Amino acid sequence: MKGSRHNVIEIKDTQNSNIEKILIFLTPGQNKIDIDTTKKEAEDILRKVKVRKKLPPISAKAKMIIIGTLSLLLSLFIIYLLI
């Protein structure tokens, strides 16, 4: 955080195995915070956060099955349109 003028609060004990730590950057010049209000605001923000899990990579065999299935479906659709 080179050149940062923010006060930073670092929370290492998150009581959550998926979250290692939380950094809170206070507005410059803000030396006092209302803990109750800040806690409620932080909880509101966290409710809006959506965690996206990274899907495992698709194997070459699975890709071939998907391509084959899509090709078959496209062929059947074309035949349906021609009938």
C-alpha cells in the first residue's frame, strides 16, 4: 500500500475457515468509528457478497462428449426444420 494515507484495520481472526483476513480502509482523517454502526454496515455489505466457486477443468473426454452431443442435437434440429 505504497503512499496510502488511509488508516487500516486488519482482522485476522475472522472465525471463518474460508476467509483468511479482512482489511478495512478508513476514510482519510477518520480517527474514530462507531463500532456498532460500522459492524452493522459491514454485515450488510457481506450479505451482498457472492462467492463464486471455480469450476474444475473439463477433461478432453468430456469436451468430446459435449461437442458430439451438441453436433447430434444440431443435426436433429436441422432435419426437423427440413421435414
